[in-house]
Amino acid sequence: MNFMEIAENRQSCRSYDSREVEPEKLQAILEAARLSPSACNGQPYRLTVCRGATAKAVAAATQSMGMNKFASQAPILIVVSEMPYVKSAALGAKLKGNDYRSIDIGIATAYLTAEATAQGLSTCILGWLDDKKIREICGLEHPVRLVITLGYAKEETIRPKKRKDLSELVKEI
């Protein structure tokens, strides 16, 4: 799959089947996140791979107010937690007033989900979560920023993308 095919095929999955994810596919997905660019190469995040009862508990911590009911179906949940800056990125963030960690987490998540698509797997990026509960479940000290569900889609129909027109997103000067 070339990158445009990945971009066209990647979508948020809300219905997973029970197949387990092969270890080599998971490894490739995690490696893609590891290779993603970050400010000063600091990689200010940690990925916690959750399976079984831990995945179910993390899924439950994303389901308040009726949200993310499908998360319990996914065989793997990846918890993305924010780590402290490396010194050079911390200085740059302070001087420029930019939140490089959030940017870096977004880039790593994009790489991870793109590689999952290339591996024939599906994902959904969850921002609705209970940070405190997930930290307790996973034994994490630092803030949880995202949870990514990962597995095989129950249905593999690619939905038409609803996106803004390029002219609304791009300005050439």
C-alpha cells in the first residue's frame, strides 16, 4: 500500500472481531511510532500495550456517559501517555510558547495508525477517557493523552470520507 492508499483507507473503527493481532504486525506498528519525528528527537510519550483484562479495564475507563462502547471489542488498547520534555525541547517550548509534546504525540499516533492500516488492521483514536483510572490500571505516573483501539475490523467497508475541500485548507502566497 502506498501512502495515499493508506490515507484513503484509514478510518476510525467502531466494530472489531475477535481475531488476535499477530505479534509481528504489532511490532511493526510500534516501530512506526518509534520512528516518527519529534521535537529534538525527545519522543515525550510512552506507549502502553494492553490486552485481556487490562484492555477491558482501560476500555471501561473510556466509556463514561455512553461513549466508546465499542472499545471493549478491541483485542488491544494502546495507552499514550505524555512524558516530560528533554531539556532542549523544554527550552524551545518555553521560549516559543508551543506545546511540542502534544504535537509529537499527534505525529506518533498518525504514524502508528497509518502502519496499522498498512498491516490490514483498524484503529480508533480515543480522547474521551478517565486519566486517573487509566493511570491506576496501567501503573502510570504521567498523564494519559490518548487511547488507541487496535484490531481487525468486523466489517471492512471503507466509508466515504467527509473532509473539507482542499481550497478551504490551503492558501498559497
